[in-house]
Amino acid sequence: MEQDLRHTLGNVGVWTMAFDVIQDRVRQHLDAGADHVCVQVLTADPAALPVREWRELAPVVRGVAPGA
């Protein structure tokens, strides 16, 4: 199981970049055959929901979704 977990987490990355760069990275994963890409917003306050950031990021990732 440990080996499976390492394989699963092999493509994990933390990106602190402009939205266009994040969009390119998500597109690269999808173009490489990924059937999903997880995007998580991390903020200075882990107890707060990053609603503003989700709203800003939504159109960026929606723009690369299959069928978009």
C-alpha cells in the first residue's frame, strides 16, 4: 500500500502562480491523460473557507475542463 500511495502522490505539486500559469498546468495534466486534476486553495488561515479565492479560480479551471 505504501508503494501505491507514493505512486498516487507522484504528481502532487504546490503552485503559487498567476492564474494563467495554473490554467496551463491543469491543461498539461489533462493533455497528458489525466481524467481529473485536484486544485486546492491554501490560505494563511487554514480555518477560513477561501470563498473569494474559489470564485476567482473557478473560471480559470472551468476554461480547461473537457468539453469547455
